[in-house]
Amino acid sequence: LSTTPEDQDYYELRLYRCTPGRMPDLHHRMGYELPPLFARHGVVRPLAYWEGYAGAGAPLYVYMLRWRDLDERFRAFGAFYNDPEWAAQRDASNAGEHMVERVDLALMRPAAIWSEFKQSHEPVEVGGIHELRLQQLDTRNVPASYRALAEVDMPHLKAHGAQILGIFSMWFGSRTPQAVYLLAWRDFQAREAAAAAHEQDRDVHEARRAEARRYGGSLFGACDSHVLQPARYGVPRSNLSEQPH
Amino acid sequence: MFVGTPRGGSTMFEYRFYEVSTGRVAEEVARMGAVAFDPLRGGGSLFDHYGIPRPLAEWTAITGSRLPLYGYLLHWDSLKQRDSAFPPFWADPTWHGIRDRTDADGPLVERMENWLLAASPAWNQQNDDGSDAALGGLHEMRIHHTLAGYSPHVTEYLRAIELHQLQVLGAVVLGVFDVLIGPNMPAIVSFLAWPDFETHQFAMRRLDSEPRVKVQRDTWKREHGQLLVREFEQTLLRPVPRSLPHRNFGRSR
């Protein structure tokens, strides 16, 4: 596989457990108050923002950023967090209560198999229902696990209506080795129909049995799934391309 | 009637859920069918034979952690009944045959949890519109982890405000339970049925802006300096069609 500069980027996934009742305030902060402050300190413009009321950590607020350089990332966020204007803005909008109870941060890199599933057309906004899956992999057989995703699962998902927004490897974060991928569905019914088809598919079953025989166990551990809704002010674009200015 | 004797009495609910080997949840549902539902030569199922009740409901998880996940809920008259029914089943050669066959390519179930639950006082089983429909659609398990010592406060909030509002917004209450044995306690577990995902998502947004919910949260913060719900977990569930539950897990029938 050819290596383009984009393949070397880092994708930062930020999962915020929102204080119950504060989601509208958090949207206002992230969508309208923070962008000028982020820009001032060189924090890149997030690729997309989501909210989740359907899984672990709900109410969950999610956004993703892409970095060329991790030193730059730490410098930019450090400067942002030290800005007295951020502190003042945070205290004012928190209004005596934290909006965010807990944060899970992860730094990911694009999985090599992602390039096989990129859209070739010009980037467009991708609406619908999105799904974030965090799939633990067999520590002994990581490349084989990605091959299985590329040859068995991703084609099945695509054939059943998923648009693949991104496929990543956990780089810094929890429960590595872990594949993280982001799917878009027309609606929840489409997602459910695809899940049912995947569970019943004979070829998928046969592939799983063959993997178990060949590798002495399953290539896949437990998976976390979040069904998310993109925020109006930051709907992701195909291939998680940058937002236009 | 499930209530009346939740703590002092002996009636008990067991919520069992299994982390299933990837890609094999349909096999697990089928294996459960083979032991709990499919009739043996004698007539009843293997569960029937050993006096294990049919599940009140069974689910596979759509969202949440540690997927794929299969779960089911049992109602026992007593733990004595439970502990005289399950062990002979576990030793049964027919079950061993089924298990060995289905585990031939590796274990179907990676890990199991079983929690003991009792009907919560927040479960208002009088709330009954008279309908007797089997409830498919989308189910939801909500877990409120409460601040230690404050479960009665959260129970009252759930009963008077949250569950009431969720029903107004389209939910049907299947059951509400206190966790008696399980992790991260104290905790209160609610099982709800929703007509569809869109209704559920709309309700989640609306609940947070309901004036009575806001007032309750503000009161907690004023009187206790914090919210009394320490942590909240939510899982969307797909009910297994052969065991669709009714409102209040069928208590009102």
C-alpha cells in the first residue's frame, strides 16, 4: 500500500460524559464559543461533532480532530488551556457546575485498510445516524485481524448500506490493540437490518470459524458501540475530510 | 404480583448476561432456544424439566460495552428454588452434549454475569392502560448508580418524575429493580420498551429539558451539593422475538 502524508496523521477522539441536563450548553460552548479560541492557539478545527444518547457514557458528547504533529497538538491545547479567556468563559458557562463529568481521550492513526474503503468523489456532508465501534483485537494476530475486517466485515457493512467514514488503530489510549471505526447509516432501521444480516450471514460465520481454527481463537474481543447523531454545526464529511472554512 | 416482598420476602429476579464470542450471537440465541424452549421427547424443554422458569424476556445488545452481548431475565419464587433447579441442569448430559457441540470451534460465551434484582418501589405496577400487547420494538436498560445512602431519594425521583415523563414520551415500563447483588452498587435498573429509535432519541433530549427534572436536579445540588445519581448507564436492546415481554413483565395479565 502506498503511503501518503495523510496516512501519517493522528486522529484525536474525544469522548465526554456530559453532566445530565447540560447537553444544550455544551453544544453552545463547542459549536459557538470555542472555535475562535481554538483558532487563536492553533487547535485545529474539529472534523465533526456528535451527541450520543444510546450507549455507554450517555449523555455522551464526541468530537474528533486531525493532527499532523503531536508536539504541535500538545503545544496548541496547552496554550488554549492556559488562556485566561478560556478560564473565564468556562466558569461563566459552567455556572457553578461542570458540564463535563469525565473525559476519555484517544490518539489514533488511520488503519492501512481504510484506504480500501475511501469515497473517491469530492467530500460531501454525511448525515443520518452514525455509529462508533471500538473493537478489541487479538494481541497475537493484529495484522490478520485488520485483514479480516477488510475482507469480511467492511464489505458486508458496505453492501448493507453503511458508509465507512473512517477506520483507525488505537495509538495511545485504552485497551490496545483496538480497531476503531466510524460508520454512517441512512437511519436506525438500516443499521438494525445490517446487524441482523451480519449475525445470520453464513459466509461471515464460516470466516469466523476458519479464523478460530487458524489462529487458535477469535481474532476479535469485545466491542463497544455508540450510536451517535452528528451536530448541526459540525456534520462530518466523507472520508472525514476537513470542514470547509 | 412481583412487589410487596422485595427485600424481606423471597421472590427474586436474576439478570444473566453473557459476553458472546464475536460473530456468534445468533448461535447463542439458538443454543438458549435449545435448552429453554425447544421441547424434548417428553414434551417440555430442558429448563422446564428442571423447573427453571422461562425467561421474562431475552435480549441482544445493540449499543453499549462488551458486545456482542446476550441477556435474559428470570423470576424465581425463591433462591432456594433457584439453587435446586440450576445445578442439576448444569450437570445434565443433554446440556453437556449441546454445549460441547456448540463450543467445538471455541467457547460461545466468553464471560458471564449474573445479578440478583428485586422489584423496586419505583415500579408502579398499577400503571396499566389495559393493553396486553407483546412488546417488540426497541428496548432499553437504564442503570442509575446512586450515591451511597441516597437510593430512596433516587427511587422517589424515578417513580414520581423520570419514569412518569418517559411514559408520557412513549416508553412502556417493563420493570424497575434494585440491584441486590452486582457491581458498582447501589444501583437501580429500569427496563423500558420504545416503539422505535426515533421516539427514544426524542425522549432522551426532552427528558433533560423537562421542568420537573431540572427542578429535581437543582434541588439535589442545593440540598446535597451534588446530583444523587453518581453515574448513569444506558444500553439499547433488541428483544428476542420468541419471548417478547408484556407491560410490567406481564404482571397485569
